[in-house]
Amino acid sequence: MLADMLGGWEIVLILTIVLILFGAKNLPAFGERTRGGRDERRKALREAIEKAISDRPSQETEEVPTGRFLMWVAITLGVVCFVLVLSQLSR
């Protein structure tokens, strides 16, 4: 996405400024620090995902709707459908 906003000359200019500011000797060390931080963030994200998955309750403990609740839902939907059909027929 950044390449769409910047043309070739702008990228060359930015790279030249970075080279002047940090120097050729410091660029590899800067890259290693950046890469190390990226690896640490990935590791932390992976650990957070694994912890969230392990903390999630198992599906066996989830409540299953009772027959009475399902009967109430079915009757309610039936009544709603009946009222909609009657309103369409009365037009």
C-alpha cells in the first residue's frame, strides 16, 4: 500500500536519507534490532492466542437449549408467520 502512494524517486530519496542518517555500518545492526523486535511480537502473539484457546471453555460445558425453550421459539415463530400471512391476505 505504501508503494502505491510513493513513486520510485521518493523511495530512493527516503533510502538515501536513511543511509546518510544511520551510516552504512549501522544499517545491519538496525535491521537486526528491527527483526528481533518483530520476532518477539510474533512470539507474544502466538502465546496470547494459545492462552486464549486453552482458557476457552470446552464445548461439553456449554448449555444446550431445553425442549421447553425450543417449543416456545417454534410457537413464537409460528404466530409471527401466521400474522404476516394474514396481513398479506388482507391487502
